[in-house]
Amino acid sequence: MHEYPITEQIIKIAEKHCREAEADRVKKVKLVIGDYSGYVGDSVHMYFDLISEGTLCEGADVEIQHVKPKLQCPKCGEQFEKKLLSFACPRCGTDGGPTDIGKEFYIESIEVE
């Protein structure tokens, strides 16, 4: 349910961009959502369709790029996706630690027409 207020903000930002560009409507909104961001892309998409009714965003496409989380090896610096039941670096075998990769949540672009 916390996707609802963030989706409202996305629509407000897209509408502002549309007005500033003196365009008629928002055509597409591209989002980047990390798997560990705390937001569910499908929910954002569903709320976007609902909330955008009657706005400049009504009918706009929502494209979501998902970012998988990565670990970083403290020994060799390799960044890698965690394998099931293992934190081992594929290059040197040392256990990797968390990074901010996979926590992203932002608007990549807004297309208007």
C-alpha cells in the first residue's frame, strides 16, 4: 500500500514536466526500481493506471527497469549477484558484503507529446 503515495508523486512530477514542456499529455514514464527498494513495480504500475485517470498522465505507458541487488567482494572488489545459499565471490571465493545496488527507485525519463 505504500506504493500509492509514491505513485501520486510520480504523477505530479510527470504532469509538472508536461506543463513545463508545453505538451498535451504524458506519453511514457520510465522508472528504475531496485528489487531491494521496498517498492513493488507491479503495484506502482497498477496505482499509476488508477490514479492517473483524468490527469495529463492518463493512458501513459509505464516502463519499469528492475535492478537486481549485488554484493561486493571486500578482497578483490568484484560486484556480483548473490547465488542461492552463498555469499561467495565468483572470482576469489571471499564472502561479499551488501552494496546500494538494488535499492534504486527513481524516474529515469518522462516522454511527452
